[in-house]
Amino acid sequence: MKTTMLIPSVSECDDKGGHILQPEALLDASDASTCIIMPAGQASPEILLDFGRKVTGYLHIEFARSSLDHFRIEYGPVRSSIHAHAEYAMPMDGRFESPHYIACRYMRIRLVTRGQQPEEVFAEIRRLYLIPSEYPCSWQGSFFCEDDELEYIWKTGARTVELCMQKNTETSAQKLQYLPPYMVDFIRNYRGRYSDYVIFDGPRRDREAWLGDIRTEALAAMSAFGSYDVVKSSLDIFYHLQKDNGITDGCAGTVINATIDCM
């Protein structure tokens, strides 16, 4: 069964001249809180979190109290590549949910001030977790042989495809500002006949369905998870994108000739 929450472990804390109190408290459902304090004029303390493997999900943070300034998350697949980032205002009601899903294994959280005058910034975090964003499937297929490495390769490939099955509304979600209006309208308004999910080629970078990759992805999705409806939904997008002359673009999210920053 799919877990409803992805809860990381605390991998590393760096005070950087500030204070981190009870860092483990943000990982459970108790009333205890992790307190991050950035003194005026100092760098923010940092907490590095590890989800144990690559995951995708919507970030939820429950604040007990805060200075109502900003916080920054940085994330990536390995510790040496924590390059993606986003900054958000601390919520007045104490509850935060990321507008789009995040793909990572490691996540770093720290505080940011945008105030004109130096002052202390703090956040008391009661809990932090991810709600899984991938298709809610279960393992229905398996592969065993006398070669452990081949078994590992198969499981890794199947897990990769599992992370690539995401909601169509997340297609090119971080690139909509670069797309022509008709593509933006298509992405936002498309409703699949078979499923709300499609197969992305790259849940972290591309976040797009590619026609040339669907065969390999479909075979893995169907044999490992029985996800026939997601495969049909992915093909259905390209059916709707087919032009009057019969030509179909290879990518369902962007125009082939568009110049897009895929980071």
C-alpha cells in the first residue's frame, strides 16, 4: 500500500551562528516543535533532511509560530547536487503546502529575511513531510533471476517509472511562463478519458510526456504495476495533439522549437 506521508530523517544540522533547538521534533506528530533562530545580521541555520531514496511529493509544513518572514528550501537527488530551490513566505495560518510537487532525496531548509532593518527571524516547525504525488499504484509484477545485478537494475527501472507517473496538470508546471498561450491552455484544461495521470520522462527535470519514450515506459508501467489506464492517458494526449496533416509533436508539454530552460 502507498504511504500517505513521506517523513525524512535529519541528516545534518549547521547552526551557522544561529540556533537549532530539537531538530528531531519536526519529524513526529507530537506538540513539540523544532525551533530555527537566525539572529539579526547572521546567516541562517540549516537543517539537511534525507528521505532515504528518491521521492516525489507535495511539501507540507506545520508552523507552531514564526516571525512571518520567509523560508527557503533547497533540494536534489544526491548530497552533491542540491541545486533546486524555492522561497516562500511563512504562512499566517501556520500551514504550508507547496504549489507543485518536489522531486528529491535530500532537502535543506533555512530562513530568509526580506526586511529592511536587521532583526531576528525565527520559525517553530511542528512537522514537515511530503504527500506522495505519483500515481497511487501497487506492485503487481516482479522479476527474479540468478543475477542479483539484473534484479537490481529491473527494480530500479520500475521504481523510476513509478516516479514518472504524475498528474497531467503538473506537465511543464515550472515552464508555463515560456510557453505560447495555446499550449498553456491545453495543459491546464486537458482532462484525460482514462486517468488524470500520465508518464513523464523525468519527474525532476523534463516533467513532460515524450512520444518516443512511451513504449519502453509503458512496458515497465504495465508489467510492474498494471497501470494500463496511465499508458492509455499518455497516448491519448498525443492523439489530441495530432495536427490535421497527421503530424504529431514528439513532446506533449512544449513546442519542439521553443527555447526552454529545463533546469
